[in-house]
Amino acid sequence: METNNSTGLKIKGNWNTLKGKIKQQYASLTDDDLLYEEGKEDELLGRIQKKTGHTKDEIKSWIDKL
């Protein structure tokens, strides 16, 4: 997994809560964009990156702060 350890653990453990907060911030993200599969966190971040225009590092940092 390319995500840093704290981001990966946060995504895995709290995804439903995080997904709601992410959708509030980025209404253009769909449920398909935010589909979480264990071990595929990097793909998830890539989908968010594509829709928001932010870098993966920016997204990881933002998720870590949620």
C-alpha cells in the first residue's frame, strides 16, 4: 500500500464516517468514486485526486485531519 500508515488505517477503520465528510466537501464525488476496497486505498485516492484536482499527498493530509 502506497498510502502512509496513518491514512491507510484511518480509511480502513472509519470509512463510512470519512466518506460522508468527503462528500460534504466534494459534492461531485459519487458513491462509485468513493468505493473502498481493502488493499486498494491507492486506487481510491487516485479517483478522489482525478475528481478534485488535488495531489494524493494533499488528499492524504486532508483525510488525516478529518
